[in-house]
Amino acid sequence: MQLDVFTVHVSDKTDWIVLRLTGPDGWVGIGEATLNRETAAVLAAVEPAAAAAAGATSAEAARMAVIAAIDGAVGRAIASGLEQAALDLSGRRTGLPVHALLGGAFRHKVPAYANINRGTLSRTPQEFAARARKAASAGYTAVKLAPFDAVTAAATDDAAREALLADGLSRIRAVTQAVPSGVGVQIDCHSRFRADEAAAMLEAAAGCGVSWFEEPVAETAANRPALAALRPQASALGVVTAGAESAGNLAEFLPFVVGGTYDIVMPDIILAGGPREVVRIGHLAAAFGVGASLHNPCGPVMDMASANTAAAMPTLVSLERQFDESALYDEIVAARAHNFQDGAIGMTDAPGLGIRLDFSHPALVWQASHAVSL
């Protein structure tokens, strides 16, 4: 098979990496291997990853070979992109949707929320509010922002820290006041808080109307009991706790799920090394009564791969979607089979991932071609 690698430069924060797999019979599949701030590392590792997969007797064997050969998140990103492309190709060839290839759909409507964070450039409460209103008008029933960017867990100047925390709460209030009743407001704290202030910040956020409280402190083994202890407080306030977006495979999710760290865990098809591993994580979460919500911070191909994966999970709270980060999100797409309406993606039985890209679009820049065995 031939593997072609493309990039799409979106912003200073984002480059999408698209993989196109062409079989000897002419069938084509696409996947995404985007890894934020690691574009150069991913591109450099594609050739050795393809070599590592040579001779694999199945897509799963190829995935594991790539993960074994290329350390860390870079290897998992490439393995995921290859698995997505192989699933898409197989689906197109057989006429089956990827959610069927992943074991079958538990649902044909995938609830989704709008992440308004990345496209909010000024970081003012007013811009957050305007983007939240736009997302609600587009049909989203929940929005998410990261309001505490300037806060660090290591900060020592108490007066300055209090001012930064107050700024974050102002952004939250602006959003909760901007969206219609019934639209949930979720916050990602990105481990910005100290362990001794997390409970107070949870209460303050709930007082501003937040319904989802994500990753308040660093997700170390030492902090997991403290995170679990926040759950009853959050529940009493009408808030769910969520996190573990940076965890990788099933083994890395195990302590979060078994230990009851969060109400909701957030697997990511890139960081987990592929859709099949995320489905396994979903079954683990379901067995322990823990919710699952897919972390999905990348481009349109990963979005549809994540939607197919979400459809095939036994338990699902929601799917994250990047909202209005760039017009390229739609411009490079030739066709989508799955449409968003009333807060959910309506999944069809279209073959493969249900998305086609316009590879003639100038934003899709070819980087390299490699031979690969899958």
C-alpha cells in the first residue's frame, strides 16, 4: 500500500496531519495523526513507523508494531492515524461504516458539545460569551472553555493569583449569562489549581453556573484520591467531574476507572493509539459505572473517526468538537455523510468514516509518500 502524508496549517496552535492510504486495488482510506505541538516529530517518525509495520499480518499487528517502535504519544498518534485509514479503506471496500467494523453501533445519535476555547483569541469575557452564543445558535446544548489559562499550580504571589482566578470566574460568568437556559457550561481547568484550593474553586465555579469540572489538579497517582474526594462535593452542587484526557491505553485508564477518580473519563483516539483501544476503554468504563466522553481536539477527519468510535461505545456521555476554530474545517471537506443537528451527530451507514477530503485544496500540503503493509 501507499501512504501519503499531508498537513494543514490552521494556526500557531494547530497543524492537522492527514494520512491517505491507497491499496493495490485502488481503494483509499484516510486518517488523522494530529498531535498538538508535535507536528515535526510526527512527520519525522512516519517513515520508521511504516518500516516497523512492514510484514504485519493485520492492522492490529501493524498498530502494535508502530507503538512498540516509536516511543510515546508520537508513536500512538501515527498508529491511530494508520488504524483510522485502514478502517476507512476497509469500510469503503466492503460498504460498511466504521462503527460497524468497531463492533456495531450502540447509538445512531452521538451527543456532542462545542469546545469554544481554541478559537477564542482575545481571551476576554466578551469574546468567550459571543462564541458561546454562536455555538448555542448552531444547535449545541453544551459549550466548554478553559478560563484559567494564566493560572499555574506553582504560582506563589497570592494577590496576583487571586486576581487571575477572579479573571477566570469572570469569563465563566460571561458565558453562563450569554447562553440560553438549558445549555450546559463546562470548564477545563488544565491542572491549573493547587490541591488545597480545588474544592473552593469547584464551589466557585458551580456558583457561576458550571455543570462540568474538568482536571482541576495534576493527575498524578498522589492526587487521584483527592480528585475522587471531589466527586461527592461536585454531585451535591449538581456538577460532574471529568478528566484523564492525557491517559493513553487501557492500562493507563485502569486506575482512573477502578479508583473512581472522576464521574467521566475522556479517552482520545490519538493518545490511545487508535479507535479500537478507545472502544476497549469504553467497555472498561461501562463495567465500573463510569461515564465516557471522547476527547477530540483535532481536525475534521479525527472528528468523524471519533464520532464512529463514540457510536460503537457501550456508554457515552458526549463527544467533544472543536467549534469554529478555522474555516478550513469545512473548506477541505468534499463530503460528510454524518450531520450535526439538535446537539448530536446523526450517524448514517455510509461506508467508511463517512467523510471525504478535497485533496486538490491548496491548504492540504503533501509532505511525503511511504510504502506500508497493513
